[in-house]
Amino acid sequence: MRQRSLPGFGVSLGVTLVWLVGLVLVPLLALLLRPWELGPLGVWKSLAEPRVLAALRLSFLGALAASAAMLPLGLLVAWVLVRYRFPGRRLLDGVVDLPFALPTAVAGLALTALYAPNGWLGAPLDALGLKVAYTPLGVGLAMAFVGLPFVVRTVEPVLRDLPLEAEEAAATLGASRPQVVWRVVLPALAPALLAGFAMASARAIGEYGSVIFIAGNMPMVSEIAPLLIVVRLEQFDYAGAAAVGLAMLALSFLLLLGLNLATRFWRRA
Amino acid sequence: MSLALRGLRRSFGPAQALRDIALEVKGGEFVALLGPSGSGKTTLLRILAGLDFPDQGEVRIDDQDMAQVPARHRRIGFVFQHYALFRHMTVFENVAFGLRVRPRSSRPHEAEIAARVRRLLERMQIAELERRLPEQISGGQRQRVALARALAIEPRLLLLDEPFGALDAEVRKGLRHWLRALHVELNLTSLFVTHDQDEAMELADRVAVMQAGRIVQFDTPARILDQPANGFVAGFIGQAQRFAGRLTPQELVFDGIPLAPLPRHRLLGEAAAPGAGQGPAEAFIRAHEWRATPGPGNAVLTSARPAGGRVQAVFALGDSLVEAELPPGLLEPGEPCQLDPLTARVFLAEAPFAAP
Amino acid sequence: MSPRPAIAEPRWARIFLCGLALLLLALFLLLPLAAVFTEALRRGWGPVWQALSDPDAIAAIELTLLVAAIAVPVNTIGGVAGAWCIAKFDFPGRALLLALIELPFSVSPVISGLVWVLLFGAHGWFGPWLQAHDLQIVFALPGLVLATLFVTFPFVARTLIPLMQEQGRSAEEAAATLGASGWQTFFRVTLPEIRWALLSGVLLCNARAMGEFGAVSVVSGHVRGETNTMPLHIEILYNEYQFVGAFAVAALLALLALVTLAAKALLERGGPRGSLAA
């Protein structure tokens, strides 16, 4: 092999491969292979149970809806952080990362306390006839909580690097401020928004800790797919648990692939 | 110190960066590698330093083949284009680095290191900066630090990659003379890469002109200017304008421009000899190699600007524009005249290189 | 007055947008945090202290620290090695390697635990062999460590790679021309340039390792005082209606998160002496 200008390539690549293969690839290989002990038909049956389908549907649609709902808020926060200087900006900047740093069990507990029928926010919402905790809405809320930083942190750097000259050019051409934002700024941010949406969704689909406290976990109603894995493992149904896990990974992969293609299409269009 | 390169080749995937390079440099010489970007000059410099390795060929330093020896064992000083100073170290620490990383057996005492570093910094006229961080000093000062750092290891050969590339035009001029003086005073053997022909011509004892991965000419600045080896060198050096034409047994006939043919005895270059062949050719004419005669003729003066006792003029000839130097006051813009070349460097148009 | 008046929003709009962002984030992110501390202190400091000094709670805290103390160094070494070869060398498959390193980020925590059960559980590939040799991985410390390793796998590499790619390799090449060996180059040239980013990555890795719930929940077996980490302890207390205890432990973990965030913010502003100078 050709010599390299810097030393340490062999050692670092070796360490990296051992680390990667041992801790990530071999375990994932088990996930990839275990379900097929049931045979293709068995895997199908194991996934076609109504309870499984309901859980997968809740995890995916809930994640998509929650991430979509975070797009406007994420954009607003990123905009304010990049474009304005105001008291409390530093704090805002730090608070955005809170869902990253807060352990999921703590987040789940906190959201439950807050939105329970007797909680600070749960009580007034309950009076309005809106039940959050222990419903699919609660599941979506927890997913939105963990997804928000992904949207903000993906849009923020792109917005910061956006040349202001383009907006000034639009202004000299007679565009009003809303027109400039709508026709110049937003299209430039669209790929980043889509990428943030994809990352938030990917995180929310697999989310467990912050969801199970607030979800109530009623089969067919508010039970998420990861919980089903835990349930099946408790019944020693390894293959069935692996089947759900593999289905989740496959669906996430398809979703990310689809969003990636959409982003490329957007850039070309 | 002597340096000899033979049969050096290097490709990056399908792209051939160096094709069969041969070069011999004597101890004490100051050599420039001159060429447009992408001609392979930086690749060549990196191979000399041991930061890259040739696919084939020899790099002989003091008659030892070093082609596969990594950089750390070569003792060759390298000044990077953007200096690559260690940003977390002070100027002093940067310069001391090469001495401090030596194996214990050959490492000087800390006091000795300090003395050597201070001597170098003084020599570079930046002694007062020793405690500063690289981000706290100017571009020209950084360059001196980079140079001091490279010289601290007492290199057998000093390599500089675009040494003035990152500097303002003002600073550049001053540093050129200073570097030349330093080279002589420290009795260095140096190679530097540049795409600026003025820099190469002014600084170097010999210039290697590179084109598409080859050294097309390696000679003193004067001879490169006088006797360019091919059309590429003639066009790249000395601000010559290129014209297409045909060589007949008697003269050079210009294509597509109303210029009178030039008889063979007025031509320069290999194609000028009577028996040198004929056919399509390219001619290079420098701005001072023109004569303008006022009165009706083939050209009209379109613009003129004074330049140090002469006038830089632009003429329209048919569809083409020609740049020429005139004595002042000869013509006013808009006036017609007869424009004739006094001479031309002519090269028969053949594929300059057969692809290997 | 904005330096770019042509494209500035009117003052009222700016104030409105900033206010809205602050209000929404306070409601959405800060209020839950406040709820944790309020619930924990509902009956004063006494019960909080009691909950935290309970032997099971202390065992959970110790186990959490132990798991992090093993997992974080392993992922730090792996992450630095991965960042070094990805950022400083060109080789075929580099993009694939980077994608694989980031893979655990897009895997559900529960799956991160599940994969170890599939390998080492009673009915796992290596389960019978482990049983025959009287070794236990799942439902024991090794399983907790492995699950934590999987979920915190990319943190250090992910923080380092963009920075190291941006810094390029010319400083290392300069060190090589000056005669430095590989280790000298790494410890004297590379490491000082990335130290604050490395620290930030290690802190994030640590926060996640101590706070991980889903993955360790699958491999823990939930034996009180033995295989319960702090987040799992919260769940047990909550399910037993010991709310103050649950929120007390949660508050402790929330403090860890706040400290991590503060440290990260400090590091991103350029390290203690402002010398990150990226």
C-alpha cells in the first residue's frame, strides 16, 4: 500500500474497526438475522398482529406529526437566535439543547406531571375538554419535545450562512419584507428544514423513555412500537421482538431515504 | 547537498499529476518551480518533503534514494503556503518544536534550544514576538516564524510552497529581497513553488517551468526569457501575445489578422532556421517588439496609457486587439497607422507532447 | 438601528417574534424542568434527602457512575481513533465508515438494548455457551455497559470530525517535516487543538451514559440495589407511587443535564481562556 504523509493510519483505522464491528455491527447483525428463525411467513404473522400494526402506526404517524408541528417553532427559534440580539438570547440558546441533555426518563416524568389532569397545564386543558396525558396526544407531545432541538440546530447554521446580500438584492428589486422572506429566505432554508424534520422524526420514532410515562400504554391506543419490543422480550419471544425491531429500522430507513430523495429533488427543481 | 530526481511519476486516480520528472539541483542553488495551477508543482514539492510519495522514480538527496523515506526522517525544511503554524503554541514554542521532538539522545539541552531559537528569531528580525501566539501577529511576521521554524532543524534543503502567496503586494516585494539575502547568507539550498513569473525571475538562480506534470524547461531566468523551449513557455513568460500562422520556406504568414508576413531571418526560436520545416505555427510577439508608423495602414489606435517613459497602446487590427509599447506622443487614440512586428518567436504547431 | 436597514423587520415585529420564541420555549421546555424540581420539593428537603440516601438509591447512583466510568473512556478512545483516520486521511470507504459510526444515533434505544439480549440473553446466540461457563452479561453489569456503549457510541467522534476536518492536516504535516513521531504529533499538535471540543464531546457522552433509560431498561432485569441505574430507579419508584422519591432522583439527573449544558456552552464560547480560536 502507498505510504501516507501522516503516521497512525493503520493503528487508528484498526482501533476504529474493532470498536465499530464489536459494538455496533455484530449486534445489529443479530437484529438482522434473528427474526427469520420464524420463517418469512412467521415474521409476517408476527408483524401483522393488530396490536403490532397499531403500535407501528402510532410510532410513525405520531413521530411525523410531532416533527411537522415543530417545524414552525423550530424555524422561529432559529430565526430569532440568528437574526436578533435581545436580552435572554444566551438563555434561549442554551434552553434549546435541554431535550438533548435531559435524560429521557426525567423528561417523561416531567411531562407527565405537567400534563396530568391535575398538573399545571393538564388541569386547564382538561377544563377545556382536552386530555393530553395517557392519550396519543401525550405520545405526540413527548415526541415533539425530543425532536425540537434537531430542527433548530439543523436550520440555524444554514440560516447563519445565508448571504444577506441576496435579501438586500431582493429589496432593491422592490420586494416587500414578507415577499423577501417567503420567496428568498424560505426556499433557501427548505432543504435544512426537511433535514431537521427527518432527524427529529428518526429520533421520535424510536423514542422510549420520555414517551412511556405520559402514554398510558394502552394496547391498540397509546402503545408505541419500542414498548412492544420490551413486552415481547419479557415473554422470551426473542424472534418476535427482533421482528418488531427490524420492522422499525426498515421503516425508518425508508423514511430517511424518501426524505433524502425529496431533498435532492428539491435542490434540483 | 545535491538533489537529483529521475523518472518521477505520480497520479491521483486517472489524473497524472507528474509525468516523468527529472531535475538536478546543486548545493547552494535557489530554484523556482514555476507553472500555472494544476501543473504539478506543489505535488513535486510535497514529494521532495516526504509528504507524498511517487508511484515511480528516484528522489536522490546527497546520492541516497529517499523516495520512500517519510517526512520525519528527511530533515528537509518545509514552509507551508498558509504557514501551518501551531496555533496553540507561542512563536518561541513553534520554532523550538523541531528540536524538542528529537529523540532524547540527540536532543539539545533546553538552554541550548532556547539559545538557538532566540538566535533564529533575531536573525528573522522578530525577536520581540517570541511570546505571542500566531493569531496575534501579522501575515508577514507569520511567514518569518514559519521560516524560522523550518530552519531550526538545520535542514539540508529548504522547500517553500507559494511563500508570498498569502501576503499583500506591498509586503511581498520587501520579503522577496530579504529571502534572497537570507538564502545567500545562510548558504541554503532552496526550492520554491510559485505561479508568479516575476517572483521566479527575480529570486531564482534557475527556474523550472512546469506544464501538465512535466518540466518543460529548466534554465536561468535570462535564457528562459531569451530562448523559450516551446510555445507554452514563450506564452507563459514575458507577456507575449500569441498569433496563429503558417511557416513557408521564406516567411511567416499570419492567419486571420492583417499583418504583413515576416521573413525567416527576422524570426527567433528553433523554427527560424532556414531548414527548420514548414506548416502551421504559432508566433509570440512581446509588446516592445512592434513598430507603428503614423498614416493610413492596417491598424487604428484605440487606447493608450502612459507607463514609465513609454506608452502602453492597444491597436485594433481587423477583428483583433494587439498590445504594443510606443514612444510617447507618436499617436492619438482614433488615429490610423501601419503596425508591423519587428520579430516573433515561432514554434511549429505539433502536439507538444505525445500522451504517454 | 440595524446595520442593514433595508432588510430589517420593523421594531414591533422583532419584539413580537423574540417574545413569542421566549414564551413558547419557556412553556414547552422550561416548565417541565421547573415541574421536576417543584414536585421533588413538594414536601421540603427532608423527603428528598431521605430518598437520595436510601441504600437502593445509593446503589443506583454508584452503578450509574460505574457504567459511565467504563463506557465513556471506551467510546472516547474509539471516537478519537475514528475521528483521526476519517479527518486526516483519504481512503476508499471513508464516507461509509462515517455513516456507520453515526448509525447508533438513528437506532431506537430499546433496539440498542435488544441487540445485546439477542446475542447474550438466555435464548441468545451465545446464551447457552455463557450459561455453561457460568458467565452473565445480560441482566448484569456487562450488559448495562454494552447497552450504554451502543447508545453513546457516536458522541465523541461526531463532535471531533467536523472540527478536525476543518483544521485540515497541514499542522500535522508541518510537525512531520520537523521530525515529530506519530504520537508526538498527536499529543503535542493535534490534541491541544481539539481539547475543548473533545471535552465537550466527552461531557455529552457522559450525560447520555448516565441518563440512558430505554437501552439499559431492556438489559437490566431491574434487580433493586444490583442492576438498577438512576433512570431505572426513577421508574421503579414512580410505579410504586413514591412520587417524591422519583422526582428527587429525577431532579439529581436534571442537575447533571444543566451542568452539562452550561459546560458545553462555556466550551463552545472558546474554552476557559477563550483559546479555542477555531
